[in-house]
Amino acid sequence: MNKTHSFDLSVVIVNYNVEYFLEQCLNAVESASKQLKVQVFVVDNNSIDGSVAMVREKFPNVNVIANKDNVGFSRANNQAIHLSDARYVLLLNPDTVIEEDTFNKTVAFMDEHPDAGGLGVRMVDGKGKFLPESKRGLPTPSVSFYKIFGLASIFPKSRTFGKYHLGFLSEFDINEVDVLSGAFMLLRAETLDKIGLLDEQFFMYGEDIDLSYRIQLGGYKNFYFPQTKIIHYKGESTKKSSVNYVFVFYRAMILFANKHFSNNNAKLFSFAINLAIYFRASMALGNRLIKKAALPIIDFTIFLSGLLLITNQWSNHDIHFPDFALKVQIPIYASVWLISALIFGVYDKGVSRKTILKSTFFGTIFILTIYALLPKDWQFSRLYILLGTIWVIFGFYLTRIFWNLFKSNSFSFPKAPKKRFAIIGKEEEFKRVEFILSNTYPSIEVVYGIGIEETYPNSIGLKGQIDQVVDIYKINELIFCSKDLTSKEIIEVMTKINSIDIDFKIAPPETSYLIGSNSIDTSGDLYALNFNAISKPENLRSKRILDFTLSLGFLAFSPILIFAYKNKAKFIRNLLHILIGKKTFVGYFSSKDSNLKKLPIIKEGILRPFQVEKEADDNSNLFYAKNYRVGLDFMIIINNWNELDR
């Protein structure tokens, strides 16, 4: 006898600190739920970003399960499935956007195919490109070997080597597949009753493979259904550069093998996986090292080479350097300039010439200060340090010009990329989104509008002319106003244009942020409207420099200063915590009544923005965050230095 259900579909979303993506996801779910009886569950794994409060405030009909710990993906899904009362259960990632007809089409397909136990859909990334993990084969030892060691990538459409992503099957045709993606996994409740829920041994990764395989063992089929599409901002390769991802993902594969393969096959699989773990981990470390350390290593090499070349020129004029200077001092000088560059953000994207000059200047001041304290035998020449400064500045410019030539085929100093935005929406939404852009993006060349049915001032075309607008006006980022466009329309434009040179963002209605992702190699990103000066990278960096410098100074003079404090141990402990970056000198005022959720996160402070009790409230926190400058911290510290034992 068939069980009677109150709903057609239960949507289960497991969330962990992705408030903005979750809100966008729930908006899309709401739009897709109009013709079916749908219940929605959000299971939050102890997020600290305000996700739970946002859902309860903006989506009162959503069932919220707020865990006090991160219980993992499998257990969190199971918590909601136990409470669901629907014919079908959909496991949906919070970083997805579904089309308005996604539920209708997928549920209708499942109704027409009673042998279907699970279903997945066509997924595209934030650039509109097809995600191959939309359809996958079972990771048998041979399939896993081909995937791990790159043969699947070399021969993606081969029926032998391409089984992991089933590259030989069209991404546009309905097909029976082995494995569904946990990002969108539609399951028949009857099937779950028969085979059981997600295996909670799998904390993260592998649970979708295990469940897909058990669906087949239970006598059901898994289908890939491309007649509806979703955006999934985090593709499978999102975390491949992470060593932790390598270990967690492949350990999950070992768990799967031990559970489902024969003893001999499981041992062979485990051996291959362990071999692959160290192979992939080494690749990940190497890749990270190349990306992060290549330019600093080149800079240091040029600095040191130039400094040694100067010493060689001086020796030709009978000016000789002591061995200690050649072997120790000069390499230290080069290191100081490099460290100063790291502190001042010379290696940030789109660094300016001003930042290079500032970092080199402070590096030189530090070197000259230390130089003055050295014994006379080691003080060989201040002029040498000044010549070295000129060489370092020249070296910085030289490396960046050639680096830009290598990356962009342009023989010039790299500049922060300028965006040419086009906002697709009605005039009211255009103005709102333009305001967000002007307050969040640092380098805008132009912002155009694209009307829906009629043009308006600042618009340069209509929705049907998007491809022409992009080509003629050299647009490099399109922003969709979801208040004026359906998710289906947005996804269709993304997949149609699908250009390597175009980025996409979605502007949810009545929000202060835009959401998108530039590739499957990066997590979803956003432009969040933020008037808080304290959140700017340069201010955070300056705050940390001040903390480090002053804590070091206070510690140096602590034998004298310590007598000014009642709680001497707390004074020293506070300074040490500031020195290592655990605390900061000045932080927000905090009490049971204060609300810090909407302010940028900073470390716990020893001192408050305003030390007078009656002034230290939420308003003082807001003023401090909005008007932050490093001089403000300095004045607070100087005026309240005798309270550092708090």
C-alpha cells in the first residue's frame, strides 16, 4: 500500500556560513514552488554569519533546523529527511540557482518513470559553462585510476578513459547514469524508505556517490535530466588547490571502496588512492607555491643580484665589503624590502606604483634604523643602502612589466582591471545596482543599462540585443536584476554568451549585494555594499602593522611600564596576544545588548572605540567602523595606554 504524503516535494538545503548565496537560492526555490506543494528545510551547521536569522526573518515558511555544531553534510540532510512528508526529496546546495520550471519538469519526469530512484540536472558554473560533474560514472578502481592520473582529462570522450564524467554522453540528452551530484539530487521517498538515508560515515564528499550506488543496488535507476538547468557556483574543482580537499575527498573514496567493493578490489583501490593522495597533494602544494611564491622569489633574486652587483662595482674602485656584509647583511637587506612589500600589499591584485614606493621607503627606513645601531665595523655605507633602494624600486617595476607581458601580452606596468558593466533590468533596479557598484567596486570605466521592454536614460539597448551590446560596447561584466528577469532567462543568456571574457553577477531584489563566480576554479564571490572603512584591505593591513609595532614597543619597555599596571600578568598577556595576531589594541564595544553581526569582523580588542562607558554602544561601534583610520587607533591607544591590563 502506497504511503500518502502531504507534499509533492521536500527541498533540503544544508547551509554553512553562506548567507548571501542561501538567500538567493531560497528566492529561486520560492519562484519554482508555485505549482506544486513544496516544503523547504534549511539545516544550518552552526553558522556565525547570520544565516539563521536571515531565513527566519525573510522566509518565515521555511523550516529551520539550527544545529549547535557542524554535524556534517550527511547527518544534516538526514535530520530534514526524517521530518519531510513528501513524495520526493531534493538535496540542494545553497550556492545554486534553479529555473522557475525546474521542480515541475523534474517531478513530472519522475512521475512518468517509476523505475527512477534519483535524478540530476544540467549544471553550469558562474560563467555559464557546463559542469561535467552533472553526470558521472561509478568510481571503480579502473575509472578512478584514469581520473586520478589524468587520462580522463586527456581523453574525455573515450568510452574507456572518460567514464568518470561520462564524456561520451551528450550533455543535452537524457541518459541513465551511475552517480548524481549532491548539489542537486532529486530522490524518490519510496526509494529512500527502501535503501536508507545518507550514510553518516561520510562527513563531507562521497555521500552522493554512496547513495547513488545504493539506489542502483535497490533496483532503481539514476537519470541525468538536461531539460532544465541550474547555476552551481562552486564546481568540483573549486578546492583542488587545497591539500585538505585532496585528503578529505580521496579518503572518502577509500571509505566507499571498503564499503562496496570486494576485499581484494578494496585493497587494490585503497593502495591506488593512497598513492594518488600523495601525488595530488604534492601537485596541489606545488601549484600553490608557484601561484603564491613565484613573484616574491623572482623579486628577491633580482634584489639580491642587484645588491651584489653594486658591491662588485665598488670593489673595482678599491672599496671592499667585509665578509659578514656579503654573507649576512646584504641578504637581510633584500629580505627586509621583500617583507615590507608583503606587509604593504605589493603582491595584491592591481597594486599601484604608490604602494611600491611606500613599501620600499618604509623598508629603507627600517634598514637605516637598524644600521645606526650596528657596530662601526659593520657600517660600511649609507650611500650603498640608498643605491639599493633605487635598485629595489627599479626591480619591482621591471618584474611587473615583464610579468604583465607574460600574462596579458602588454609591455607596460599592470593596472587594476577596469570594469565595463552592463546592468540588465528596469530603470529602478538599474539605479539601485549602479549605486551598489559605485560603492563596492574600486575601478569602474563605465556602467550601462539594458532595458527589458523599454529604454531609459543610460540604457543602450534592450534584453533581446544583449549579444550585440556586449560586442559593440566591449562589456566585460553583465549584471542581471532578478526582480525583472526570471532565473530561466538569466541562465539562458549565460549559456548563450558563455564567453571567457565575460563575468556574470546576479542582483537579488531588495538586497545590498551582487552574487556571482568567475570560474569553477574559484568559489562564488560577491560585491557586498559596505560603507565601513575598517573592512578595506589597506586599513586592515595598517591596523595590523600598528598592532605589531606598538605591541613590540610596549614589550621592549615592559620592565619599566609594568609598574604602571595593577594586573601585570594580564598586561603582558594582552601584548603577547596582540603581537601574534590573536587580539587587537582597539576593537568593538561588546555587551549582551550590542549587535555586531552587521559590522565587519575584527579581532577582539583590549580598548574600546570610546572608553567612556555611556558612549560605548552600538553607535560608537558603527562610527568607528565607518570612519576608521589608523590614526584613530593610535590616538585611542595613546590616550588610554594605562588601561592595557583590562
